[in-house]
Amino acid sequence: MPETTPAESFHGLVAKLSADFVAMPAEAIDAGIESWLERIVRALGLERSALAQISDDGRMLVRTHAYTAPGFPPLPEHIRTDSDLPWLGRQLRAGRTIVVSKVEDLPAEAVQERQFMLSEAGPKSNVTLPLKVGGNVIGLITFASLSRERDWSQDVVQRLELIAGILANALMRKRKEWQIGSLLRFEQLLSSISATFVRLPAEDIDAALRSSLQEVVQFLGIDRATILSLSDDRTVLYRTHWHVTSDIEPMPPALGKDYAWSFGKLSKGEPVVVSCIADLPAEAAVEREYLERVGVRSMVAIPLFLGDLMLGAATFSASREEVRWPEALVQRLVLLGGVFAGALGRQAMEDAQREALHFETLIANVSARLVAVDLDRADEEVTHALETVLQFFGADYCTLAEADPDMDQAHIRYLASDAGVAPLPADFEYASKCPQTYDRIFRRGETLVRSRMGDYPAEDAIDREMVEALGIRSILAIPIAGGERPRYCLGLASSRENIIWPEEYVPRLRLLGDALVNALMRTRFEGALRTSEERFRRVVESAPNGVMMVDADGRIVLANPQIERIFGYRGEELRGRQVEMLLPPGERERHRAYRREHASESGLRAMGGGRELYGLRKDGTQVPVEIGLSPIRTNEGRFVLATVVDATERKQTEKALRDSARGLAEAQKIARLGSWTWDAVAQKLQLSDEARRIVGVEMAKFGDFIALARPQDRAELSEAIARLWTERADAIDLEFPIEPPGGGERIVRVRGRAYFGQDGSPVRAAGTIQDVSESRKAEEETRKLRTQLWHTDRVARSGTLTASLAHELNQPLTAILSNAQAALRFLAHDEPDLAELREILADIVRDDKRAAAVISGLRAMMRHHETERVSVDMAAVLTEVLGLLHSELIGAGIDLKTDFEQGCNVLADRVQLQQVVLNLVMNAVEAMRDSHAEKRRISVSCGGAGGTVQVRVQDTGPGISPQRRESVFDAFATTKPHGMGLGLAVCRSIVESHGGRIRVEAGDGGQGSRFVFEIPLMAGTGAEFGDNCVEVAP
Amino acid sequence: MSGESATVFVVDDDPSVRRGLDRLLRSAGYAVEVFESAKDFLARLPYRGTGCIILDVQMPGTTGPELQSKIGEKDVSLPVVFLTAHGDVSTSVAAMKRGAMDFLEKPVDDEVLLEVVRQAIARHAVTQAHERDRRRIEDRLATLSARERDVMLEVIQGKLNKQIGAALGITEKTVKVHRGRVMEKMGVGSVAELVHLCDTIGITTESPKADEGESIRQVS
């Protein structure tokens, strides 16, 4: 019989398993279960064991842990309890253990189970046990013999039931701890992400979304996260932001209506959760095909809603493994979706706002230029105006056509076209080529909006054909110089894409057309200047936003009714006055300087350089405004045309947006995260609801806040906040305890950054405030748990050493007993040899001390105590530990070499240092288990090196590959079948807690590995001081 | 006391234990030789006298059970008494199978140890006596010619000369001559004595009818 690894005794195994799982950290449970399944299979001489858990919907058993002996088929990954193995499913649900020694044991009704046993992957004989936690069945565990039928003694079955109980509990503990630990951490992530988006400038939102996706991917250990935006026509989801791990493809750029099942759920506001592809219902065939094709094994899609409006979706997927998406995690992802939706909404709104302002300024600018145009440059100006409009809309052609009513014809008079497209035919005539179009525009004054060719009514088929022949896909045509028979038509067309023409711009375009036509008229009729000015006035006065003209000396020349409305003045109160009257007093001097400085510049620009601007109203209140400036030059000199948009509404919208983005508020609440904004202009601190709840009181300035801190912290806080402005430190991150008026101490973390105007003056600061009391408490708990873990590791290791320690103790006891009894016998002789008796007594005393040392060493190892740091001689620690390990090393056939430099003292916890050395040496012993007997050697040395003491433990085992050297210190990185994988992680945490470092390198001559740790030498100790120190101590 | 001229060999890597056992065994009147390792002890061999070995199970270099095998290879019949600091059942079973005299747990009481040592030495004495007899018989057996040996094997099965002659393809008269020489060389006066000698050195006689499997079996 070939012997591979000697099978352990099954009876002993159960006790070890139970002990192993009691102390096992949640993260180690999965690996622990797998390794134990293998050990059980080997101990019982079986071929397969598997653990499967009931899926969330209860219809499926999903294999989560398994061991299958090489050469045998594994258990299927998924078993449907309603159709695949129904009888088994019923038995399990009833909590019954099913023992099947041979297929004939199955009852008649177990038809499918019989088929399964007779199938190729089926067992010849097995025991299947329910995994029960508190009366609930969460899955099954099965132990199978695939090669032969066998009997299962009652004793074995009872022990397997015990094992099932232990594993079920461990799994449940893992689920719970995951939920608690991981949710806590996820909330921290959520809070830091939502903090990022508070008051984030719109142009930074894209980058922030991408980095948030990356953080989520890394946190969840998945490989892809994507934000999809819903198209305007609500039929397609476009990929807009994504993050993928290196070897994974991003999602395709667009998902269409085929994905009806997902679309349906998402548009109802429901998340789509697919833990494994088999979970998908039949109607999700398209999704299934897609996921299989791109190799996604598990995913969640979260709808992104702003109020009732669906913006898109965020999807998270894993291609390497199936991921469980617990309800609680999905809820958090929905909150995250809320944060994303808020950011996307704000971005869209600001984009639209900026575009609208841009358009206003553009129209005003063009109009102004046309008013002031020299007669001989009119053609040029008109073409320039058309080009400007062309660029704004991203269109390919912009035309101005003129009709001749007498001839009933219309021709293109002016044309601007994009450099990349074919020119339109110069002699294009409307009435003959596009009769319906001619009729609609020039006879009936209709505006034509044809975003796509399908928008043409059926009766316009000829026109459509004509336009299509020109390669045009999208048209906007606006009749100009109204009345019953318009003479002109302003046209925009695109040949490369369909443009959804924004109809709200049509009236403004018509005004622009008026201005153009007017300029043309002027070239034909003398003295039309006045009319032209009239037209300009009309453009200005009918503008939906404020427009005013300011002369070179800063006097207001013209102000439209919107300006009057915004600032609360009547027109005559403004005309001729300095424009600075409309600014807050603090801004006036700066504005004057600015105006002088930029007086000679030409071209369109926005004022404030992204700063927030405020205007001063007649009633003394301030109004947020956005201002676009465009200089114009006329025969009468330089003027500046200023377009003023009242941003109050936008601010209100923003507020509404924030309110509607319930996700953000909710996320803030869960993460105990509030936001604050300091308005440097209004000198006012604003707190979000959650921020107010955290500090327990409303406050209007930083001072109120600082007053909540402990007296000893206040000065430091004031300085830190002041630095935000004075040193322009662009970020603060402070953590300190506060005492809210309602009582109870809290630890808060305040983060924020300052925003400055172009001239360097402070505009505002904004950031978050978070109640981190619980996190800190959790960290304290973690610290205690870590100490507990060190202790557990120590006790577990001492346990494995028991046999060796018994030997260490029995040696002196044997010597004592033999010596004492020999002495008694010598005494019974006639002439006892006194010299010999004296020697015997001396030996007894020495051996007694030796036994005592072993016991106290063991006791110290087992003691669970809080850290106490004293001066410890490293060489002494090494000698003690190696003394305890003496038998262990002999038992493993290992040759030990030591080289210790005495007197290297460190400030350390003696027991913890012993533990590090013990773990390293035991690790070396383990590493050489399969080495050739004559080559097993461990060298341990210590010595001072540059302010530290360096301890080196070298073995002659197989060594550790360079790639793995970093990860061996991670918890559960074990390669050993029986280890917990904690030893080296414990070493690292202990060494680091002593301010030291630990690493592993190749051993001498490239053979084996050498673990090296360094701990700082005690200041003032070492060879010359060591002893004095003790003397001066009281 | 039977062990007064006997030597006890103690092999243990622990100097304290060695000294203690040395004293205890000397106090009981044995000659004692102590060794730090299996290697040292093997270098001390051969030993022709009576005695026994006290062996620590767990030692650096060669362990107790390994030494036990090597001693076996060297054809040393000294009985081995194992001492172990922890009752390792599988090791003890293996040791006993290889013929260990006893398996004692440390710390061991003097009465137990000395009794086991006494029995071991007594057994060694018997073994040695037996060994001497056996060697004498084997010496005589070596003087037989091949044919005489064949005849002897037939004789001790109680066969008649006629039967032997038929089985070996020789005349009855020749059988008689060979038979006479066998009795003379082996120094016996009767077939019964011859059968006893053969039995002592492991040449047994069994009726082929009683056991069809094997009629003569050499036990080594």
C-alpha cells in the first residue's frame, strides 16, 4: 500500500479541529475549513468532502469549500434543491443526517439521488449532514467515498455531526464578523468618498468618480466598477467612468434595451444583484449571455437616481470568483450610488449653466460687434458670426439664406462650414430643391427642427431626399426678419452626427439673426445705423439674463430690465453711475484695479476666475452672480458688455439637489459624517444637519467650534485652522475630543480645504466633520484583540511543545530520583563514601533548579498580561527560548548553532520577544521537515548593528521565493497544512510594536532562508553603561 | 545476585541522567559503562560478556530505536531497556517489536529499573548459554558431508533406511553407512538425541501428512 502522508487518527482530529476553530480569526476560516476537510478525508480514508451553503433565495446549494482527492471528480458547484436532489433537500431542511453506506440504502422516493450516486461524479457511499446554526439550516457538509462502499459507524457519524456543528458556527461567525468589521470599514470608505464630493468643483468630479470606483474595487476585492449614464432618449446606458484591475477589460461602451430585465429593475429603482450567473432567472437570457461572454461571474448594478430622475447606473463585478453580496453591503452600495448621483447631477447642472452663460455672452458679443461694424467689413463680420455659432453648437454648416419674394427663390448668401466637411453647392436654391422647406420657412415663417431625418413629415419626402443627398443628418432652420414673409433664414446643419437642437436657444438665435440681417441692411441702405442700434437695444433688452454696457471709465451706459431686476435699481438710477456701486464695498477697490488692468484686452472671458461672485443690491443685500465680459470697440470708443446671471436660483437648485440627493445625507448619517462650509465673503460657518448633530449645537463661526475642544487643545486648533489661510495649507486633517453642550465626550475628525480666488484672497473653505468615537473604540478593541491573538498564538505553540517540555522536565527529575535512590543505597552500605554522597547532593540541587527553570519558562509563556517594557538582554532571551526548544530540535533531528553577543539590551516585553524567537525557530523547524536529515541546521545569532540589535534565525530548508518574501508576514499566508498562518504575522506585529523591523532573505550561499529582526538598542545602555544603569535606579 | 559480574551500558545524552543512573546501578553492584551517544557506544563494541543496555529514546544524532537496529545488525544479543521522557506509544510498540526488553518512563523508580535490569541480564545469560550450545551443534553439523546431511534430515523424520534409500536414490546399505557416520559426528547415541539437537538449532521435524505446507523449516 503506497503511503503518502500518514493519516492522522480521526478521533484525535476532532479535538484538534475544535481547538483550532475556537481561536481562528474570521479571515482564516475559509482556508481553515478547506484544510480541515482534507485532513478529515485523509483520516477517514475517503476521497471527497464538500461544504455547500444555501443561496439567499433558498433554491440552490452553492459549493463553497471542498477537498477532492487527486484523480477524483469534484462535487458539482451548484445543486438545485428543488430539482436536482429534492429528497436530499427535504431531509436537510428537516435537519436530518443522511448516512448512505451503499446506494441500496436510499429509499424508493430518492429517485434523483439514486441517479446521482450512480453517475460518474456520484459517491459510492457517503454521509451528508446539515449545517445548523441556532435551529436554522444554512447548508450541508458531505463526506464521500468514491471508490468503494463502506460502513459508517455510529461513532464516526456522531463525530462528523460534531464537526458539522463546529464548522457551521465558524461560518456563521465569519459572516457576522464580516458584516460588522467589513461594514464598519466600508462605511469609513463611504464617508471618505462622500467627503470628497462635498463642494468639489464640477471640473474635478470626473476624476473623483474614477478614483472612488478604484477605491471600491480595491476594498471589495473585485475587478471592475463602472458608472453608466442613461442616454437622453432613455434607451441606452453609456459607460462614462470606470475602473478595472490590470487584466480585466472595461465594460462595452454602451448597453441597449436588449438588457430588458436589468433595465426594468434599475428603472424601478431596484438594484440588480447576481451572486452567480446561475441565479439569473430565465427572462434574463440576454444578461446571462452577456455575462458569460465577458467572463463576469458575479455582479451588482445600482440605479443612480436624482429625485425621480434616473441618471444611470453603477455596476460592480467580479470575474475571478463568485462574490456574495450581502443585503447590508448592497444597501451601502445604494448609498454610494446616491453620492454618485448627486455628483453627476451637480456636474450636469453646472455644465448646462456654464453653457447657457457662454451662449448669452456669445450672442451679446456678436450683436455688439455687428452694431459697431464698419460698412466695408460687414461681410466679414457676418461670416465671423456664423462661424462663432457653428463652433458653439459643434455643427458642420451655418448658413444665412436670403429669399427673393418676387422670384419665389431663396439662395445661401453666407456660409460657414467646418474644415472637415465637403462644402455645400454654392448655387443651392431652396424653392426648387426643397419646396416644402421653402414653403414652411419663407412663406409660413415656421422654424424647422429636424434633429434626425426621421423628423421630416411624410409630405416633405422630396426635401428629405435632397438633404440626405448632401450628406446631412440634422438640421435647424430659423426664419429671420419676421412678418408674414421672412426674407432671411439662419440655418445650422450637421453631416456627422445627429444633434438634438436645444429649442430654448431658438429665440436667441433669431435675435442674432436679426442683428446679422440688420448689419446686412446697413451695407445696403445708408443711414441704417440708428435702426441697427435699435436692433442691438432689442437684443439686449429682451435677453433673459442681465446685460449691461460699461464704458472705458467704468460708467454704466446701458442696463437691461434684467439688470434692474437683479440689482433692484431702476434703469435711470444706474445709467452714468460707476459700475462698482453694484459690488460689495470690500470688492470695489480691487475691481477698479482689475478693470484698469484689463481694459485693453479683447475677447470673451468669464469674470472671477471660478471664484464665487456677489453683487450688491439696492437694499444692501448680496446676490450671488455669474458674470461674462466681452469688450467691444465702436466708433464711440471702447465698451465692455457684461452679461450678468443671477445665481440665486442656481444656489437654490443646488440646495434642492442636495436635499434630493438623500443618499448623501443618509451616507453622512450612517458614517456619522457632516459637512461644513465657511463662506469667507459672508464670514459665516454653515453646518449640515449631521454636523450639527455631532457638535450638538448650531454655530456660526470657527470660534464656537474651538470652544467645544478641551482647553489644552484649543490653541493648537486655532493655529491649525489659521494656517489654512495664512500658509495656504490647502488641507487640514485634525482629530481631537470635544465636549458637546449636551454632555458626553466625542472624538471628531475635521477635514477640509480652502479655496482662493485668482488674486489669492480666501473665498471659502469646506470640508467634513466626522464622529470617529466608535472607530477609535473599535481600534482600541482591535488592539486588545491583537494582544489576545498574540496570547492565543503563544498558548497554541506551547501546546505543540508540550511533549518536548515534558521531556525537558523529566530529564532533571530522572537524574534527581536516580541520584537520591542511589544515595539511599550507598547509605545502607557499611562504609558509605561521603565524597560521593556530597557529589550526589550537589547534583540533586542543580537538577532541581534546572526543573524549576523549565516550569517558570513555560508559565511565563502562558501568562496573558498587558505589555510591560523593561531592559532585556537579547542574548538571554535567545538562550532561554532555545533551552525550551532543546528537545524539539533533537526530536526533529536538527543541528543548532548559536553565536550571541552579550549585553545588547533593549527596552522590551520579555515574553513577547521570547514569542518572536520561538515562532521564528519553530518556523525554521517546520520549514526543514522535508529536508534531508543530514542537512537540517538552524543558526541563531544576535549582535549590535548601528543602534539596533539584530537577531538572525537561519534554516537550511527550501527557502522562500523572492516574490513571496513580502507576503509571508501577512496573516494566514501559511503554506503549512496544519498551521494557522499567524506565526510570522504575530512576529511582525510584535517587532513593529517595539519600533523594530523584520524581514526575510535568502540564507548563506542562497540556501534556506534567514529571518532577521532588529530592535532599537536602549539609549544609554550597551557595553559601557549597562551595569551602571541598574545601580543608579532607585 | 546473578548480575554481579554483568555490565550495564547506559546511553543517554543528558550528563545529569547519566551520572544518576551510573550511581544507582553501581549501588546495586553492577559494573556500569556510560556513553553520551549511540556512536560512542557502537565504537565500544564488541562485548562478549553478560549485560544489558539502557537506552534513551530521544537523543541527538542516532536515536534510541535507530541504535537498537544497528545493534541488531552487529549481531549483539545484549537486551535493550528503553527509557523515555514521554510515553510515545508508537515508538514503544515499534521498539518492543524489535525485541526491546522493556520500555520505562522517566523518571523511573529504582526498584522498577533494577528489576528490569536483573531480568534483562538473566535473560542475556540464558541467551548466551543457548548460544554456546547452538554454536557447538552447528560446528558439528558443519563436519557433515552433503550426503550425510541429506540422510540426517530423512532420519530425523523417523523414516526407515529403506525409505531413505528410495528417496535419495541410494542402496539401503549405503544409507546405513552414512547414518552411522552422522550419529558419530554429531556425538549422539540415539535418533531421539539427534532430533533434540536439530530442534535446538532450529531444524525441526514435522510429518508431511500433518502439515502439507512445509516439512522442514529452517529458523534463523
